[in-house]
Amino acid sequence: MSRPSENATPRSLPTRFLGWMVATVSARPRLMLWFSLLLASASVGVTVLQLQIRTSRSDLMDPSSRFAATWKQYSDTFTADKDLMVVVETSAPNATVIKTVIDDLGDRLKREPELFANVQSSVNLAAMRRKALQFLSAPDLQKTASRVRSYDKVVRDQNWSYVRAENLASTLRKSLVEKQKDGVVPDSTYRSVERFANSLSTFMRHSLETRKPETHSFTSPLPDLMDIAADQKLTDDETAYVLNNDNTVGVLQLAALPQKDDPNANSKVISRLREHIAAVQTARETDYPGLKISLTGIPALEHDEMHSTSVDMRNAGIVAFFVVGGMLLLAFRGVRHPMLALLTLVVSLAWTFGAATLVIGHLNIVSVCFSIFLIGLGIDYSVSFINGYLALRQELYELPEALRETAETTGKGILTSAIITALAFATALVTGFPGLAELGLISAMGVLLCALATFIFLPALIALSDATVDVESLPTPFSVPMLRKIVVAWPVVSVSVAAVILGFFGYQAFRYSDGAVTCRINYDSNLLALQDQQLDAVKSERRLADTGSDTVLYAVSVAHTWEDAIALRRRFLSLPSVARVSDGASKLPETPDDQSMQLIRQLQQSAANISKSAPSIAPAKYKEVGEEVDNLYAAVRKSSNPTAQRAAKALDQFLEDMSKTPGARSSEILTAYNDMVAKWMIDEYADIAGSNDFRPVGLRDVPRELKNRYVRVDADNNQHWALRIYPKHDVWNGAALTAFVEELRTVDPEVTGVPVQNLESAGRMHTTYASIGLYALAVISMLLLYNYLRPGQKLLTVVPPVAVAAFIGYTLFKRNGAVDPTMLVLICLGLVVFIAAVLDYRNLRDTALTLLPAFAGSVLMLGIMALLGLSLNPLNLIALPLIFAIGIDNGIYLVADCRQQIAAGKKTFEPSADTLSSVIVTSLTSIVGFGSLTIASHYGMFSIGILLSLGVASSLLVSLFLMPPILALVAQHQPAPMEPVRIIRKTDTTAAADVKTPPPQKKKAA
């Protein structure tokens, strides 16, 4: 920026140290280049050999937190963090195909036990089915006995006409009409009608689609004889599979077994699993068109997300590097100096990778994007330094003097900017999230290393490259003389217009209600929505959620006795947000009492006498069925009951399908339907007859595949009973997630699982950032104020408020055992402002002006976000401190320029050429660098690019059109110097000599 006049206060010790360091470097440029390049090479070597990539989201959490410790204990016991799910889908219901594919893939995986464990392709339920009646409670057992007596009229007495479709419709209609006349229709009646309607309509639709009636598309219109929960009974076969109700989706579950000493072992296991999936897909897709096999699960989602993010970062980095380089070529009107800036950036990145490897040792899903931050931000320091250097060379400074003067003028702003930006990133260290803390630490180190390279590497490059170049051959800095004059031509009008515009956007971003100001920008904590929606793992998870199958989003509770597990299961199932509970304890029912055992024996013996041969039923007549169904439809559509309305819709669909189908075809389908109803009833009796093992159910009867997932006994003979609680609603979204977890914690405060992790991390990250933002603002404000204050006022302004806040905090902690850090920060900041206002109002004013681009730019950015419907999310939140720091950088440069001009005796302010060009060029390079993230397919990275580009652009607009007119007004109305000025009086003779004698020049060539 502009160098100060000769009458200014002597430069500070840090400023003089920067000048000495750059002078030393430029005196021995080759030595410093060798040192820097060797250090960069060593950093690259260390990075390649030692840097690890961690894909697990658990690495982003605070391991000391209660829920994280519980999840780790559960994962270590049941290897749940390695659970994977292979999803097998068919375009139409086809349970046979799904089971065949699952068996084929399961056999392949079981042959590689070193990679895959707990492979659950199917579950052998033979032992449990022989004791099926014992799973019924006493009331359910009585209900079964009642239904058996009712069904005996059909099955035992061979009255199969009772269950023909037209007779079922007629019976339901008569019952409904009779109760409608009485004025009270119980919901159970409507549920019976709905069950029949769905059964008939679904069977007709699937039969028409597949061109033949199939058993897998049939669901019974009558209630089961045994009301056993789906996760206990699973299927009606001895070998059970995990299928959805429509028989279009099946799931194979397994656990990955990576080697602990190989950080990329998870990737190898997933890649091998996908090879098996591809082989089965290729072998089967010819015979089964529409077959799709995919992989999901937390390890797969994390693996795919990390791979997608890495590819996005690589591509965005390449784009940013070349586009930023192109912009610098235009700004500096040449090739050499932009290449010097880019080479400095490359060396800085190499140092940062090395530092990250040595200090942390790994990158995670979040911290992998630090390089984009440095490409967009680190180049700014080189641009500002080169801009200042070229401006001084145009004033005929020799090369060494120009480098030293640039370090002592522009360098001070660079150093302040780097420290403030590093502090902004460092706020992530106190978020409580290790993943964000690592990103903050790496980025803070990177910013400081970029600044260091600007002072020790870039000057050496310039000293060698410009050593033999004439001043006339050097490029002139990018300049906008017309803009410099326009922005300060009408300061009052400019400030007024800018204030109105900011007010408009502020109104869009904020609302005042009930005495509080709230932000209208939504916060979307949905982590799944941040990923690339085209990834197979993401698509599979979406489909599992849509079809009601098992998903990765389940909570976990662990009991230590069977009795506790049963009690927890009952309490969880009573919660409104819980859909189902999958566990091992429910597979072991309470031992029935003597009366129940006697009834069980009677039911089994009675069912055993039923013939298993298929009955002969006369062919159906579609007209009779249509007439009765139409009458039932007319009766049920009169009701406004939701269940009745759903039943009416299904009946209407059946009638519409039948009206479009030839009569013979309809009769054929309805005949098959009647036969399947009869077969289903015989199979129900067969299930009861097969329950002929009257020994108590024990743990030995639970299939091994289920025991491995739900029951473990450790070396100390302690039992661990796991319960997986599945939500009723989509808890990837914030409101449903909060309700789900809070309800679960009323039952078990120690509940854990992916939903809990998501709530405690992504769901509450925005509130954490609000607190951390306040702390960062306080630290940055005090640092700026400390930088502006005169030496005698620095300690007096800062130390007493800190001491007072510390005393208040200590007193409150001793009295209450806790303290509110936000309150202490506000007290300290308030006292600092008060003391500074009394002692040195102008420096306090300059501090506020320095912060203005950050605050006003943030308001402008949030207003634009509100108008565009953009939202914040857990990833783009990390961009907010960076946007704030860039805004402060602009404020530092502009306020420093104004202070220097006032110190030089000027009564008006006009931004200097190098200041304004630096602000414009550095902002544009940041916008382009960050904007390269918009090519990312990972939506989280895309949103970071959008937010950063929008934020930097907003700060640039404020810096161009609001800051200069305000500073012009400051210079006009308070022209006195902001710092003590040493006045040197000259005699007239000396002054005349100064006019006549030009400054000595050793040479023009550098």
C-alpha cells in the first residue's frame, strides 16, 4: 500500500523486523530458495509416506462425549460400525429372484471370511417355528383360539365358498351397513374392509402387469391366526429373508473386517464387495431384466463420500489454480510475476501438507477441503506484496529498497491479515468437533505459512527474476483511476444509498419479533442431502427409506439382562416416533404358564388333524365379484373415516382395472385369487400344526445370524442385549431427528447410534458456531484495537478488562460451580470498548471501521441468500469465519491507507492505486478460487463454493462503495492525525533546496 510520509511515527518493531527479514532474504536469494524448496520437497515426501485419509464420521466427533463413548462400546462389542447392506431390487414384485440373488452373493462372501463377517443372506427359523405358539402372549393366544374356531367353519367343515371374493365382499358390506344403521362403526370394521380392498386390488394390478397370477403378489384378506411381530416371525418359510412388504427389495447384511494396521482397509473391503456385486449382476441380469444390486451402509456412505470429495477437491484445485493464474496474468499484464505468485502458493501448500502430516497425521471428510481455502486465500498475500513492490518500483525505488519498503508497509497489513484469518480458522478448535478442529488447525497453519512464504520465498524469487530488468520493463500495477475518484466524489450520497440497500437486504435476512432478532436463513442439518445424490450408496439408502426396509439410520440401546431388554423394547415401541424395534430379546418369550401351555397343545393337536390338500373351488365369475365389490365401495365411500377413504380408493382402483380387462381374463385372475385364499388358510393351520415343540424357548433356538447382531456375552460372562430402534419418519431432517432422539432419551439417556451422532454434531453445529463466532469477534476486535492504540494505551486498555472478567468468572465458578463464557466475553469486550472510548476514541472508531466490511458484507450476503432461497448446512458453516476474515482484511488495507494519508497531512481521502487494486485483485482471485468448488458433485462442497464466492463478493462491494466514502467523511471532518506526529520544521532555504534538488538515484535498473 502507500508508504507513509517522512513525518510519521517511527515504525513498530514487528514492522522493522519484517523489513530486516525481507532485506536479508533478498541479499541471499539463492540460499533462501534452496532452503525453501528443500523444505517443500521434504514436506511432500512426508505427506506421501505418512498422511492418512480417514473416512469415518466417528472421527469427526468428540470421543470424550457420552454418546460417542456409548457408540464406541457398542461398536466394539457388535462391530456395528462396519455393517454393510447389499440391496437387491426388482422392477416388479419377485421374491424368488431376490432370494436367488441374495443366496448367490451370500455364498460368495462366506468364502472370504478374512474380509466379510456376519454374512446374513438368510436366517434359519426352523427351531423357532417349531415353538411359534410360545411367542404369543396369553391374550394373543386367546385371540388365536377364537380365530381358529371362526376359520374352522371354512377349513374343517370344507365350506370354501365362504372365502370366495364375492362372498367376502358381501359379508363385509352387510356388517358395515348394519353398523352404519346403528350409528357407530368401529375402526376395526374399516380396517377389515381396507385389508380386503388392498389384497384384492394389489393382486389384480400385479397379475395384469406380470400377465399371470403369482403367489408373491398375494396378501391375505383375512387376519393371521398368530399375531407375531414381523421381526419375530420374519416369513412363513423355515428360511427367512429380509424383504419389504411388496417383495421388490431384499437386503443382505454383513460386516466388513478391515485390518487394523491398514488405514485404507475399509476401502479395499468395499471395493472387493463391489466386485462380487458386479459379477452377480452380470451373471443374473440377462435372465432377470430390471434387476439392480447396490451397496449401502455407513462405511459405504463414508467411503463414497470421501472418494467423491477427493475427486471434487482435485478437480476444483486444478480449475482454481489455472483460473486464478489467468486472472493474475490480466491484472499484472505479464507472465513472470503471476508465475512467482503461483510458485509461492505451491510451496506454501507443500509446507502446509507437511505440517498437517506432522501435527495431525491424517485428513478427514471435512479437512480435505483446506487446500481450496488456501488457493483462494493464500494467493492474496503474494498479490498484495507484488502490487506494493511494483508500485514502489514505479517510484524509482531500487530493487532491495523496494522489497524492504514493501515489507514494512504492505507487509504489516499482510501480517495482521494472516493473524486475524488464522484466528478465525482457529475458532474451530473449541467447537468440540475434532473434524472441524482439525480443519481449523490445518487452515490456520496454512494461512500463517502462506504469509511466511510471502516474506521469505517470494522476495527471493523477485530478487532473482527482476535483478536485470529495467524499471520501464516492469508491469504497472492494475489501476482503476476513474473508480478511485467516483467512490469518494459524493460521500454523503454514496453512504446514504449504501445504507438503504443494506437496510433492504438486512430486512430480507432478519426479522424482529417478540423482542428478539432472528435470522431467516434456514439451517439444513440433513447430512445425506449434502452428498452426491448420484452415488449408488446414497440412492440405495434413499430407496430403503422409501420402501420401509432396514436403513442405516437406527438408534441403539444396550441392556445387560433379558428382562431389561424386554422392558426397554416395550417402552420404545410405545413412543410416537418409533416405527419398530429389532432385537434379540424378543426372540426369547416368557415361558407360558400351565394354562397357556395346555391351550397351545390343544391348538396344535387340533390343527394337525386338518387335511393339507388343496380344496376344489368353482371358477370365479367376474360379474358377480364386480357387483359385490361395487356395492361394498358404495357403502364404504360414504364415510369420512381416513381408513374408510383408503379402502374406497383401493376398491375403486380394482373396479377400474377390472373394467379395462376382458371378462375371461378377469375371471381367471379372480379364480386364482380364491385358490390362494384357500391355500393361505391351509398354510395358517399348518403353521400351528408345525408348532409341535413344547420345550421352553432358549437362546439356543435363536439363529446364529441374529445372535451375532443382537446378543453378546463377554469374557467376564456379562450379557449385552442390543436393541435397534427404527424411526417412523425420515430423521435425516432436523425436526423429525430432534423429536426422535429426545423421545428415545426419555426411555434410555444413554441411547446412541447414527441419529444421535447426527443430532449432536450436524444438528447442533450452528448453535455452537454462534457462540464460537462471538468469541472470535471479541478476540479479533481486541487484536485490531491493540494494533491501532498508541504504545502507552495498549496495556491500560486491554489488561484491566481481562482481569475483571477473569475475577468475575472465578467468583461465579466458586459460587455456582459453573460459568457462562458468553457473559464473560461480553463483559470483557464491553469494558475494552468503554476504556478505549475514553482514552482514544479515534482508534476505537478505526477498529469499528475495519470491521465494517465484514459486518456489512455479511448482512448483504445473508440478504441475497434469503432472496435466492439458499440455506446453511453443517459444511458451509465453516466458510463463515473465512468470509468474516476476508472482509476484515479489506478493512485493514483501506483503514491503513486512510490513516497514512491523514498522517501525511492530507485533508481528503482517495484510495491509493495499489490499495484499491490489491483489494479488487485479491477479492476476485478469492471469488474465482472458491467458485471452483461449484463444479463439485458433492453438494456440501458445492454449497461451500457458493457461500464463499457470495460472501467475498459482498465484502468487495462494501469495500468499494461504502468504505471509501465513509473514510472520506472521516478525513474531511476529523483531519487531525490519528497517531502522534513528529513535526519537523524546515528553513526556507532547505525547503527551496528540496524543491530544486531531485532525490538521488543510483540506477533505474533493478
